[in-house]
Amino acid sequence: MRGIPTRIAVVIVYTAAMCMNGLDSTIVNPALLTIARDFGEPVSAANTVEVAFLVALAVALPVAGWLGDRFGTKKVFLGALAVFTAASAACGLAQDLPALVLARVVQGIAGGLLTPVGMALLFRTFAPHERVKLSKVLIVPTALMPALGPPLGGFLTEHLSWHWLFFVNVPIGTAAVLLGLFGVREQVEGTDGPFDATGFVLATPALGLLTYALGFGPAHGWTSPAVAVSGLLGLVLLGAAVLHLLRAGSPLLELTLLRDRAFASATVLAFLTSAGLMGVLFAFPLLHQAALGASAMDAGLSVFPEAVGLMLASQAVDRLLPKLGPRLLAAPALVLATAVFATLAVPGVAENAWAVRALMFCIGLVLGTAVLTVQIAGFADVPPPAMGQAMGLFTIVRTLGGALGIAAVAAVIAAAGESGPHGAAAPGPYRAAILTTAGLVALGTLWALHLPREAPAPPPFDDEPEARQESAAL
């Protein structure tokens, strides 16, 4: 392992960890009914397996940047990966639902640390002008793994057992931790002040409560006591957290980073594009299944070409970003994405299977190009000491954007009325919801105009030939 260059080791370990985290966010969905039956529980109770993971993930996000800066990105990242791997084994060994939910909570907390700390480790290892090549790495866990989750989960559940949904993480996670221990260098930026306990007490429950409300609101109703109280209390705590973080001397989350125009634009764009993408991936399968009579498998497979398009988007960004620059690449891509989203809502389009596959592929290609461009350009001017804080803030906003997009789509469907004549599902509400996601992406076009014109350039003197060779290997 000592023969592997540090930068290559960082890429391998990061990719393995993020693939596990991305796969775990969707692989359990097809097995919930089987899990409920095995434990003698109702399906509604089994849903806590997923909600527990998402809420725990959101709760861990605010403290991720501080932990990485205080104790070192390598130590925190590999520690979180080891806990995630051990929790995966515990999930697979669970003998009842409470044990499984508890293990998922631990897994979610570790997963919440993995993404921002892992991105900070990656971006601190590679200079801004080298990150364009990283688009090939960034897109795999964020696009392919969540898309592979449902079919892989169904296959493992049917041919082995649901326990293997979690056991599959153990060898990958163990190998990644061992490689990281020997191949990755520690990066400790340090913190200027004490731990912001007030910010932690305010921000952590705020994100957990909002995630809970957004997750359960569409199914249980926005006026149900648990959802309404969680949502309102989460908003109050979030407002108080923002006020505190702006005034604190050593805040848990450095909101002043948003003064950087490129980073602020990238963060807003992450919120809007995540809301639009997660919203359309939620609404279109419902249109395809409930309104048009497709099977659940067909509905799931109908959106899979989106992942293929996202994979190709990494190639497009690698070639086009240095030539066109962030603004000229992201803004037209978002305009095209808006048009493709809107086309999905045109009557007659969703009934054509090949038209659906082509449009989903285009969504992945054009929206993926915009998202990767934004992610690379937004962090170009963020100094390495602030990278952990920036990644934490960026991940929080992106996560809330995705949850809000699904909630907004569900609200539009409910407001427009789900049932048509004789109790049949009418396509109109679902098409209205898809148009809503198109509007979110269109709004992002305005923010894309604030991105830099030029792509990150290499420094005038590059005296690290080893780094150049490792970058070229990517």
C-alpha cells in the first residue's frame, strides 16, 4: 500500500466511501416490505429504517467541518468510514426492528460526516485548476450509485436476503480504511477558537427536525401534529442558529463564506438544482406508474438513463470547462435542462418509452454538466483552511434543497388533486409538479450568471512534477 501515491490513494478511498454512502441512500427501499414481514412489523414502521438514516445524516452535517479542522480530515474521514462499515455489519446482523433502526442511526451519523469531510480532503489535495479532472470521480458516487441502489437492492433481497444490502459494505469499507491508513496524509488546519456549543445546540436539531418534517409531510400531511410541530420548531431553531452564527466569534458554520460571489452562487445553485432533480425523480415515476399504468419496475428503470447521462457529463466538463469557463458552460446547460424538464410534462411524451429514456438521459447530461461546473467553480477561491467549513455549508444547503424539492412536488400533487374520474389517477397533477421542478431549474439560470467567466488556471510556477504525474493518471 505504501507504493500507492498519496493523491491516487485519496481518490480511491474517497470514491469507495462515497459509493457506499450513495448506494446506501437508496438500496434499502425495495426491501422495506420484506424487512417488515421478517420482523412482523407493519410497512409504515419499516419506513423508520430510512427516515432514521436521513435524519441522523442531517444531524451530523453541521459539526462535520469543525471536526475535520480540529482533529484532521484524514482522522475524521477514516474514523467515520470505519464507524459506517461497522454499523453496516450491525444492520445486517440485526434481529429486530429497533436494533436495525439504531444501527441505521449510527450509520447515518457517520454518513453525514463522510461527504463534507471527504470533499474537503479531496479538494485540499488537488489545486483548483486540477479539479476539472476530478469530475470523473465526483460523478460516480453522486449519480451511478443511487441509481444502482433500487435494482441492486431488489436483486440481493430476492436471491440472497435483505441482510446482504448491508453486508456488501463491509469488505469495501474495510479495504478503504486500510488503504487510507497507509496511503493518505493527514491534513490538520486547526481552529481559531473553542467549539461553538450554542451553534451546535441550535443548528443540529434544526436540521434534524426540518428533515423529519420534509420527509414525513407528504405522506402524513403537513398539518399532522408531529410534522407541523417539527417543521415550525425546526424553522425557529434555524432562524436562531443563523443569527447566532453571524454574530459568533468562532461559529460552528462560517456563514461569512457566502460573501464570496462564486461560492455563494454555487451554494444557491446547489440548492435549486438539487431541489429540481430530486423533485423530478420523485414526480416522474409517479406519473409513469400511477397515471399511465406502468409497473413499479418500469417506473424505476424509466429514470435510470439519467445516471448514464450524468456519467457522460463528467467527460463533457473535463473537456469544455477549460475552454468555455464556468458561466458560459453552466448557464446554457441550465436553460437546456429547463427545456427538457418541461418537455417531460407535455401530454403524450410520458407515454412514449423511448422518448422518456432519451429525455432522462438528456437530464443527466445537461443538468450534470451544470452541477459539476458549479461545484468546481464555486470552490476555486476558497482557501484550504476554510475548505472544511465551506464543504459543510455547501452539503447542508444541497441536502435541504433535495428534501425541499420532493416536499414541494408532493405538495403540488396534493393541491392539484391526485384522483381523476372514477378514482383513477389523473396525469394533470403530476405534470404540474414536473413543471414546478422546471421552474426551480430555470431560476438557477439567473444565479449561474454570477459564476466566474474563466476556469481556474494553474499557478504561474508549478514545481511539483510528482503532483502533475499523479493528476495526469486520473
